Amino acid sequence: MSNKFGQFSPGEMVETTGLLSIALLSLTLLIGPICQLFPRLDGLKAHRKFLGILSFLIALAHSALVYIFYVNFNLAKLFNPQSPQYVGLLLGLASLIILLVLTLTSNKFSLNFLTPKVWKLVQSTAYVALILAVGHFYLTKSTNGVFTVKSAAEQITFGLAAFVVLFRLLVIFYLKIKL
């Protein structure tokens, strides 16, 4: 009997890093709307930058694992339009690029260089990155057009991301009505 406790398959590593990145990005984006509704929680805002950058780093690790284990260092195989995963991979790449830009502009120099209004606009693209990442997750977990989510971690992550986007929209509309 072999003991495999603590050993992860490449597929498990890819899936775990992808889910963790989406979950961290979701939590990062949940902080803002929660603090708008509950100002006593403003202390959470201090952790957004760390969580956002960590989300990017884990997404980068996820991408590296895909590149190593799924396409064996072959970019042509990765971006093959004939592949059923092609659109999903493009969505994941677009999300990663947005997260890279957000990470590179998460500093005081960028805030001063871009002006606060432009910087805030750039940082709000994190919601686009989350939607693209969820699209990537959805398309790469679909088989013949059927979305199959097997594990509780996948269900929770997908649900959390959907909740964050909907919650943000509700807070925006709630605050507009309130004002």
C-alpha cells in the first residue's frame, strides 16, 4: 500500500491554484462594498493590496503550472484555435494581464503619475479580471457545453465570485438610490 498523503497531481495543483486565485480576488473585491455598507469594517481596506497582489502571484503560478504540465512548454499547443479550451485560455490570459497591470500600478508612484481618478479607474478593472477568470473557469470546466463542477471547493469559489460581482452591483445601485 503506497502512502500518497501530501502528494498532489499536476491537475490538482493547477486546479487548486486557479481556485485559490479566484477566491482571493473575490475576497479582495468584497472588502470595498462591505466597507461602504458597514464603515466600522474600514480596517479591512488595509489588506486589499496584499490580497490582490497575492491573487496575481497565485494566478501566475497557475499559468506556469498549465504551461509546464498541460502544454509541455509548447506555446503553439497553448494557443491552438482548434482546441476546445482555446476561448477559456484566452479569458484566463486576459484576466492575468489585467492582474499584472493592477499589481504593477498598486503603488504610490502610480497613484501620483496616473492621477487618483485614472488610478481608481485602472484599479476597478479588477472586476473585469474577476469576470474573465470566472469565464475561464466556466469554459475550462465545460465538456460539450455542459458546465460540470464536481468539488465543493469549485462550487464555493464559483458562488463566491458570482456573489461578489452581484453584491458590488447591488451596493452601487443601493448607494445611488440612497443618495
